[in-house]
Amino acid sequence: MAAGQLEHELELHVPASEAWDLFGTLGIGKMVGEEMPQSFQKVELIEGDGGVGTILKLTFTPGLPGPAGYSEKFTKIDHKNRIKETEVVEGGYLELGFTLFRVRFEVIEKGEDSSIIKATIEYEVKEEYAANASLVSIQTLVNIVEVAKNYLNRKKNYLNRNKAAKEVE
């Protein structure tokens, strides 16, 4: 059995609670479906309400390297420590000899108006498929957190503009 882990961190200019409202819920799947058509053809809710046990089916845009899509299950949602984990339960990397493909998002409080999103991929692959470990890339997660950062900034700016407009009235 071969195993590995990839990580990426990005500072967000919003409080940890706002970042968690996106990453700790179905919101991140919805955002990915709407904001990243170049990567995701669709993101479908198969089962659940965003809690542990929820299953999403992700279909990647045709022509991208790697699997065409997969289903992932929310296996851990820790609101106190702001950690969410999902695991591939059907298709995707499981068809390439992987026995585990887990994605973890952790929102870390940095200051009153800033936080860090730490994205981690953990995987295990059967020894006879060890060469397939080279297919694992953190780039899609990097893209997701970059898009999320822009999304959260737009939302913050919109709310600040509305707040300022109300104060002027």
C-alpha cells in the first residue's frame, strides 16, 4: 500500500466564521458548480442536507485529465474546530486502484478579519497501482480555494457597500 498527502494554505480576508459558512456547508459545492464551469460540469446533491453522510456527485468538464467524476461523502464536520472531510465513495480515484481519497478543508482563525483555509488531500493506493499516485494533484483544490477567496471578497464588498448605503440614508 502506498500513501501520500498534499497540502495547500491560502489566507482569506474574511473572519473564520464567514469562511466556515462556505466551506463547512453545501455552499462550497454550490459555489464550485456556479463559479467553476471550466472545471466542473455539474455538482449534484445525491443524499443528505450538508451534514455527515451527505453525498455529492461531481462531474468534471469533459477533456480534463484524470477521472470524469466521482461521488464523495461528507465523513466529518467539526463545527468547533472548523474541519470538514469528504471521501470518494464511488468512481474517480477508486477505479484507479485507490482505497482512500480524502479531502479535508480546515478554516483557521488568524485575526478578526482574516483566516486561513488549509486544504489537504490524503490518499492510499494499492501497491500494484502505486504509479497512479502521480495522478493525484492538489491543483483543483488550489483553484477552488482561490475562487472561494474571490467569492468571499465579493460577498464582503457587497455587504460593506450595502451597510455604507444604509448609514448614508
